[in-house]
Amino acid sequence: MAQTIGERFGRFMEKDFVGRSFETAFFERCLTRLNETVERILNVYGTAGIGKTLLLSRYAAIAERHGALQITVDARYTAPKPESFCREMIGRLAESERAEPERDPGPRTETDAGERCIALLNERAGRQRIVLAFDSYEEMGDLDYWLRTMLLPRLHANILVVVAGRHPLEGPWKHLPAWKRLVVRLPLAELSYEDIREYLGKWGIADEAKVDTIWLKTLGHPLALSLLTPVSAEERPDRPPSSNSLSIDESLEQLLDDWMREVRGEELKTLVYAASTVFTFQQELLGELTEKTVPDDLFEELIGLSFVAASEGGWHIHELVRETIRRSFRKRRPNTFASYEARAMRYYRGLVERGLASGESILRPLAELLHRSGNPVLRAHYRQVWETNHFTEPLDEFNREEAKAYVRRRLQMNETRKVRCSDPLSGRMFRFALPSAVDRSRLELLPPLDELCRASPDAVRLLRGRDGRVVGLFAIVPVYARTFGLLAEAKVSRAYFAALPEAEKRRLQAAEAPADTWYVYAMDVEDLGEETYRADSLHAVFERLLSGCLLIESPPPHDYYRLAKLSLGFDVFPGAEHADYGGDDPSPTYVLDTRQHRLYDYICRLTGEKAAGSERVSTPPMPMPEKHGGLTEREREVAGLLAQGYTNAEIASSLFISEAAVKKHVNSMLSKYGLKNRTQLAAALLEA
């Protein structure tokens, strides 16, 4: 017999499903061990399009595989009355038994309907496990009270309940101890890069550049991904299927209707628009942006939306939702958007200035300003993550063996590490591939940890993940009498100290305690491709910079590090190049001075603001032909990839030309721009 449409639909759903390994494994564990576990209600929740309905379909397939019956009720299409719900249950049970539904008029009262429904469910559960799944639970309305007080407490222990909705179960579900013991919360996040790659691979899309484009545009949001499912490997990565002519941004805007369906009333919509212009918001800040007092009840509605989450220092809108709302806001109400942006800049600039005056941390307001900086590399790195669940601790006798084990583990890693990020304002993508030899080289040349600790207890900090594992090591060594000899002789750092003027050497050698000069020897994390780890590295650097110091660093000669140093405002220190990392390219040494008044100037330069008494603090752009007008067509192609951090080999591979041809085009551009090296050229291209 030929497959039915429904059977084919189910097969396609099975084919398209990726990720959610924890959620599916947990469901299967609960289902197969009902007599061993306390949990009876799984609460799956997340914003619109995050994949709740698809996950329930997966649960149904798992239930069927284990001989269980899953009955799924979509609250959007269920009458909000107990007797109607019960009649539907009775009919579904009869259908699953392949029996004729009851032909009588049905129970005459709500009580009769409830009793009949419970009796049939429990009788069936006595001989077969049942999964009772509710989708779109936020639409359940008054039926929630009846389910919680009348139906669920009387169900057989062989019944597992799944409640899926935009919001976690609140009220009595959360506050009554008995329900808390029975309910397990399963929040759904976006899919990972590996999930996206697996999904697109099922559609014949294996090209890494195409996968990266879709990943950075959708940020792993399942519904956004489904809108962009290509029909063949030849489909452009920045377009949805050929049957639809919309662009990616237009496709994402279609999701606004789903997200904004929760937003009832113009006042709440105004707050959502205002909140989309900042990374983290609080009630007071929204009042500043809108120039109106925000009532408590309206703010409670805002933070109760499914796409709003609490974070350290306030609340935030989920990133893809925020960017889509922000883009729509800017297009529809450009003047209002501009006024909100200007007020936000003033607000955060004021926090920075007050923090500098009082000595309080300015990391949070600085992060907001960096989102608005004129540098696309910084905006790309700060796009998704500022706060993480990781924490640092100093290296000491109690964790030194863990640190050594981490170093050994990292030195055994041989894979090329990929970094992918994109600027939400310009849409520019940055893709870097760090070969294992480059990735490991800083740890390979790191002085022994015991020696660093003897020289200075402040030299090394460990980064721990939320599970307690060591996932990173930061070696930022203070330069003073006890460390000078070590740094002056060690590979990598010795080049800087050899190039120092004698007077500065004497000053550092005479310093009795750590003061104003620090050498960044290694900033190593377990997975550089994971944005949270990159955020941790930036935190560590900024914490030191914002204390006011001279920071010195000489990373391997790779475009990822070059662009990172230039974007952060480092300058190349003359005469301190070296070849300690090996290879053909020399490694420059970078310095950044934020001591005394330079700190305020640096912050102004970094965020594109004016310092008092100056026209503009930012470094003037290097000379370039207007809009690349002086370049040939091939040179413009090379320039575009070079500005994104591609190596010569990667550019050659992308353009199907030789590396020698790439070098020829780079040298030609250097000559046309009057620049000396590739680092200056990359910086100039970013400014253009």
C-alpha cells in the first residue's frame, strides 16, 4: 500500500529533526522509568519558533517506539471548557483503540465528562504507558485551573505529562512544593552550529561558507532556519528556496508577527521597541529612552514576554528577536529610532564617566557603547554574548595540577579551530581558521606555571565552566622586579624588553610591586569558536585595561590576532618583531597605554566619541582610493576577503586562484594605498 500524505509528512519531520539530544534523552529516560522516577510533568518552553511543536512530534515517535501512546492536545484548537476537552480525550482514546466513538449524546454534566475521561485514561494506563502532551499551553486559559486541580492529580502513575508553551509554568505550579517536585523545566535554546550543519547537510548543503552564512543570519533559531531551507546545494546561502523570492532579512521579518503576537497594546509595543535598541535594559533606562515614566505593571508585562529573559544587570530580548525588531523599528520609525539611540549613548556615556570618577567597574556600560562603535570587528565579537556563566580564579597550590592537566590536554588537540562572527549593522562576516600549530603555540612557549607563580602570584588565572571544569588559562604577567628577568629572557616576551629604552628597563627592574605594566603572555580557551569563551577573554583584557595600565602582547602572526589587536586600539611597538613562533611571518609586539588621562581618551576612541577639548579622538583612517575605486575587480574581491580576516591560502581557495596571485594583488594594493604591510591594509579596509 502506498504511503499516505500523513505518513510522508511524518517521515519528512523525522528527517528534518536535529539537535535537542538532552531533551529527547531526558524524555526517553522518564518514559521508560516511570516506576522509578518522581518526575511526571515535563515543562518544555521557549519563544515562538524555537521548535516546541517539532519536539513534541519527536516525543511521539519515541513513545511509539517504546510501545507507549502519546495524545497531543493543541490549546489553540481546543475549546476552553472541561467537558469539551474530556469529549475530545474520549474520542482520541477510542480512535487509538480502533474502536467506534461513543454514539450517545455524551455526558450531560462537567462532572460526568471528567469522571468518564479519567476512568478511560487510567484504565488504558493500566496496560500501556501514556504521554499526555499539551502544545501552546499559554492559550489554555481557564482550563489550566481545571487541569491542575481536577484532572492531573487523579491520573494513573503510568501517565507522563508534557506541557509545552512560550512561558514556564508559573503561579501554583512553581510555588507549591508538591508541584515543584513533579515538574521538570526544559527551556529550549537555539540550535548549535553543529546542529545547523547537520540539518543543512540533509539538504545537500555542505559548503562551509554557505553554512556559516545561514548560521550567522539565523543564530540557530529553528523557525528562521526552516524559512531558509534551500532546495539544492546550488541555492544561494543568502536566499530562501527558489519558490520564494524574499531575502533572509525579509524572511526574518515574517517571524515578527509570531513574536509580536504576545505584545498587546501600543504602550507595551513602544517599550519593546525601546528595549530593542539596547543590549540590557532596566525600568529606569526605558524611562530615559522614552522620556516617560514606565508603570510597574507595564514593565512586568514586558519582562513576562517569552522572548525576554533576565540577565545580570537587568533583562534582555533574545538576540535574533532583538535584531529583527530593531531592524524593523529603524526602517519604520527612523526619527524615533535615532532619538532612542542618542539617549542611550548619553545614558551609557554618563555611566562610564561616573564610573571612572568613582573607581567603579564600567564594563557593563562600556559593552553597550561597543555595540554602537564604528568598528565592525568589535560589533561582531560583541554581537551575541557579553555575560557568561564562567568564572576565573587565581592559580595557586590547590589548583596547579588542574592547570597543568589543562595545558597537557590542550597541547594534544590537533584540529583546526574555526571562528565565525558577523556584524549585525553592516552584515559583514568574519571567518577565521586557526591551524592547530598556531592555536597551541602560545601555550607551547608559555614559561612553566611553577616558575610564573614563584615570580608573581597574580600572573595566571584559570577559567572554569559552570560544571567546574577548567576551560581556559589567562597569563597576564605584571612587569616589575620579580618578573623582569623571566620576561626579558623568555621566548616571545624577550623581543619587547630588548627593544625598550634603558631608562624604562631600569624603571621596571626597580619596581618593588606590580604597578602599571602588564605582559599578556597567553589567553587560551578550550574552544575559541564558542562566543562565550571569546567573551571571557575580552573581559579579562578589558578588566586590566580599564584599571589604567600599559598592556603588551605579541600573539602569533595570524589575521585573527592582528585584527583583534588593531580593533582594540593596540599599536605596533617598533623594533620588537620576532620569529619565536616559527614560520615565515615575523610576529609584531603590540602595546596599548591607558594610564592616567589616556584611559578616558582610549574609551572615547574605542566608542567613536569625542573627548573634551578635541574634535575627535579616533585615529584618522589610512589613505585609500575612494570606495575602492582605484582597484581592479579582482583586487576588490581579494580586498573584501582580506578585510574579513581570510589568509592568503583561504582567499586563493575561495577565488580559485593561486596563492602567488593573491600575494601579487595584495602587493599591488599596498602600493596603491601607500601602505607598508598587510596589517595596515587590513585596518584600512575596515575603515573604508
